[in-house]
Amino acid sequence: MGPAGLPGATGATGAPGATGATGPAGFGGGEGWVYGASTASAQRTAWYSGLNGESSHPADGDDERQYTGTTVPYSCTLRKMQVAARYVGGSGTADLSVTVHRNGAATAMSCTVTVSNQSTTYSCMSTEPVSFEPGDLVGLGYTMSNPGPSLRIGVGSSCEQQ
């Protein structure tokens, strides 16, 4: 056999291949809002905040529950809520529940964690969908079975436009 020759000229581009399968549907398909709230337990057993956690108010009566929240600008569905609670001080064990409120009334979207050890983060998630209409006031209600633990609480949620 003799020595290898020089490479030849590049050939013509081949015909395009077949179109691939359609991928899975994306999340929701619509626009929406993502909300993030942050609050502290402050040795209390019940309080409210907006979905953005702009402020929190003790549960001193119906006015706090009915008028604490974020006004929804369009029809949307809240499909998921994730809660994280960090035990940072105080003492004792407690159940912390976070519930989405619509126009002052509790909805089915709620989750509960039991906190028992300092320097530990606890989390829960609710996937019970709740629909809202333009002008609805949406807030978060927090309850603790024991005000002894001091917690830093973060809540994330998103409302998908309909």
C-alpha cells in the first residue's frame, strides 16, 4: 500500500432530517406574578401579611384579616405555595400554619410545619389551586400553636394568568 493521499473536497450538504417530536407543554403557558413574603413570628400566635410580605399585622380582629393583602390585577390561579421556617430563637415546639386568604376568607391552600429544634429550617408545600378575579384581595394568614419559638418565615407563590 502506498502513502495516504490528501483529503478530498467537502461534499454538498445533505437534505434536512425529519422534524423531531413536540416537546412537553411548558408551565402554565400564560403570564403571571411571582410573590415572595418574609415575616417573623415575634412571639405571637396569629398574624397576616400580603403575598409580598410588605407588612405583617397581628390578628386583632376581622379588619386585619379582611384588609391585609395584595390586590390581584387580573384573573389568575395560584397553583403552588412553598413555606420555609427557620427556628432562630426562643424555646418549645409549635405547629406553624400558613394559609392563603381571599377577600378575608381562608382558602384550601394551606400547609403546616412542626418546629422543634433551633437552627433548623422546616418546609412544606401546598398545591391546592385557588383562583382569583381582578380586584380580589389576597393575603397570607399565619397561626402558631405556641408563641415560644422565634421563627423567620419565607413564603413563595405564583399566580398564573388565565
